[in-house]
Amino acid sequence: MKTGVPESELESSVFLLQPGRAILCTTKNGDGSNHVAPFSWINPVSHKPPRVALALLNHPKKQHSLENIERTGEFVINMPGLELAEKLVESSFLTLEGENKFVRSGFTPLPSIKVEPPGIDECKAHLECKVISSINTGDHTLLIADVLCAHYDVDAYGPSLSINTEKFQPALHLFNYNLDKSQVHIFLKSSSSYTIEVPYTSAFNEE
Ligand SMILES: Cc1cc2nc3c(=O)[nH]c(=O)nc-3n(C[C@H](O)[C@H](O)[C@H](O)COP(=O)(O)O)c2cc1C
């Protein structure tokens, strides 16, 4: 049996696309200090050249990361493992006046090669990105960016850059809700892979 999402609640239909791949995005603040925040609306959008698209909230309040990226054109996508889930969620929380989120998080900055914002050493992969265009898609701004440089942990990824599931569990985010003094976040935990071999169709063989 299937049921429809009521039209009055259609905004929640995007949750049918879960899990979201949560990443930590690092940027530079106006004063040159480092900034970090987690985002999951990220996708590859071109292979050659390598490009990614990241959707950041612009309404009713613009994400601070978006302000930083609009000013500098640069950001780094860092792939955290599930062991960083608490810190990842905490880095979405607001800061007090004068507080720096990167410093508060305790993450170790990893110098980048082609962009100013550093990566996060505790993460397993780093994509250094430069914005080539942005689109206002509604309450989010979609940033399309070239990947200028990328590096990764050789224990976390195999030679073909597929995840080594025994060593690295990405932060696959399912859902969250607020309590009085905390937020609850549910991540997908899976430490195995599912391998299949599919015979070519005859049409494919003729090509
Ligand atoms: C797992 C997770 C995924 C998130 N994904 C997004 C996202 O894709 N886009 C977005 O605008 N905010 C997302 N957020 C919310 C931002 O992290 C949050 O609003 C944060 O305060 C933004 O920080 P900034 O204003 O310092 O940039 C996500 C939060 C969490 C915990």
C-alpha cells in the first residue's frame, strides 16, 4: 500500500529522499578566522570537469557559511565519519557573540592547497571548491562549484575511491527533532556493502 503526502504538507516530501550525506563545510570569516557548519544537501553535478552543488538556506535567515562563500567564492567539503556525529551536530548550533564555531568544535585545521579555507584533519576526504555560479532555488541558494583539488585518507577509501566500509562509515543523516535542551539526530549505520553482478542486456552488447 502507498499513501500520498497531503498537499498541505508537500514541503516534507523532500524527506522521502533521505538519507542525506552530511558533510562539514569550512569557510573563511571576514576577519580571516575559520568557520565550520554541517550540510547535507550536496551532490556531484559534473564529472568532467568535476563539480558539486551545495544548497544553503537563504530565507528567512541567510546561513553564515553562505555569506562567507558569497564573499570569498571558496569552501572546502569535508567528509566526516560517524564517530564525529556529535561534533557535527554541535557545529550546526548558534554561537555566542564573539565565539568562533571552528575553535568551539575543537577540529584541527588542515591547510588547503588551492583555496584559503582549511580542511578538517579529523575528516576522511576533502574537496577544495571554487564557486562558478549560484542560483536562487527558493528558500535555498544552490552554489555550483569547481572541485580544484581533493585528497583523502587511504585507509578510508580503496584505490578506486570507493569507501572501505570496514574502516569508514559516512554520516548518513535520516532525521532529527528538538527537545527542550537538546536535539536528537538519527543516522543510518551500516558497515557492510551489497555486491551484485548484472549480465549485459543484448542491446548493450551490440553497441
Ligand atoms: C546533519 C545536518 C544537515 C544539514 N544540512 C543543511 C543543508 O543542507 N543546508 C542548510 O542550509 N542547512 C543545513 N543544516 C543546518 C545548518 O547546519 C545550520 O543552520 C547551521 O547553523 C548553519 O551554520 P552557519 O550559519 O554557521 O553557516 C544541516 C544541519 C545538520 C545537523
